[in-house]
Amino acid sequence: MQARQHWYKDSGLQRRMFIVMALLMALYLAFIAVLFYVGVPVLMIALIAGGMAFFQYFFSDKMVIATMGAKQVTPAQAPELHEMVDRLSQTMDLPKPKVYLMDTDLPNAFATGRNPRHAVVCVTTGIINQLEGRELFAVLAHEMAHVKNRDVFVLTLASFFATIAGFIVQWGFFLSMGSRNDDNRGGGNAWLLIYIASFVVSIVSTLVLIPALSRSRELLADRNGAEAVGAPGDLIAALTKISGNMNQIPTQDLRRVESANAFFIVPAIRGVNLGTLTSTHPSLEQRIEQLQAMMRRQEGIA
């Protein structure tokens, strides 16, 4: 199979991802400026944060895999799965990612890794059992589109900076108390400013910007994956089945993987409106509408 010469691009979604990431960076830089203004030794925190960033960059994929309890499988252990990944790697002009399998009835899949050469694609036994071959192929294309777009690391980085903001607040409390104990009034004013800044960072990044970034990357991966396999209808069928079957999964199984919902093709939740502002994924209706528009264009209808 020849690699496709024209990779489907959505400049609008890519631009939105860039804008959201830029806003996140501006928010965190403003937060650091506030800390510097009130006398928190930012250099010390920066060194600690830099060490954590190094660990996050090189080991975030291993952390996700370990959390999910997934195991790497060889071509001998999962020949059909590897054959699909091989075909998509060639079609999408990507190095072949490592293939992992997670033993659970939960129908889902995710991709992780800091770049295409260090990528992982993981599927559950549940999704293999519940989807037809063409539907699973479309799901794998969606996940490898995340690898192609390098948005897995972008989301990981954004989430990491939000965590760092909380870390700075905790350390800043003790450091500021030590540096301001001779001036209670000044220390009180400084901490009022820090808590206001930390509240803004936490609310805006965690509840608004990061979900907006995640929804944009999911829509882009849907379109890129459907273009790679040339069959948007297969991805529609897969998304519909996964979403419909989620209500049959025991609550304890959903809770076990809830920390990775932002990475799944469909979040492992039920009874929640996925079209809300804070959702990490666009609504199923929005995703299907987008894919149906692609089908109409393929058929020359619109």
C-alpha cells in the first residue's frame, strides 16, 4: 500500500490548538510573574519544575501504560492487530508504534508517546471483541492520527503545566511564609495575591483551556483518521458502538481508568453530557456530523 501523498489538514482546528496552547503559556507566565512579584524564589521552583518536566517528557508514556495495566504484544501474539498497525504506518508515513493490549471489557483505545518514533498505540480486549475489523481499523487510524499530529505530547504538556501551577502554590506557601514572617501585613497581602492568581490558573486552565484543546485534537484526529482509511462511515459506526456500550461497563471498571479519559477515543464515563464546556471530548453528535460531512464530500453531494 502506497503512502498517501495528501494528508488531510484542517487549518482551523490546528489554529485553534495553537491559540489555546499559546493562551495556556501566557497564563502560566503571568502566574510566574505574580510569584516573582511577591518574592517567591522562582529560580528554585524552576529547577524543581525543570526536573519534573524532564521526567514527564521521557517517561510520561510509560506512566500512562503502567497506570492502565496494559501489556505489549508481539506480532505472534496479536497478528491481526499488528497487520492493521503495519498498514496504517505505511499509509500515514509513520514509524510503526509499539502495540499494547489492555485486558478489560471496556471498549476503548488510546495513543501516547513524546513523538512518532517513541509512540504507543493501545487497544482493549473489549474493543477488539465488540467492533468489526473495518471499525477497529478506523479506530486505530484515529489513534495514529494523534501520533501524526503530535498532539498527544501537546496535551500532556498542557496538563503538566497545570499540575506545576498547583505545585508552585504549595511550595510558595512555605517559602513565602519564611521570607515574610517579619511583615505579617505584607505577607498577608502577598498570599492574597498568590491565591487569587492560583485560583484563576486552576479554573481557566483545567476547566476551560485544556478541555478546549482536547476537543480540538479529537475532532482533528477523527478527520485525519477517516481520511487515512478513506471510510468515514467506519469511524461513525465505531464511535456509535463504543459510546452505546459504555453504559454496560461496571462502574468500578470506569473509575479505574478515569484518569486517562482525555487520551481515550471515547471517555470512559456515562450519564454525562459530553457537550459541556468542561468535557475533554466533543459530543458524539458533533463528531458524527463532521464525519457525515466528509462522506457527502466524497460522494460529491456537498
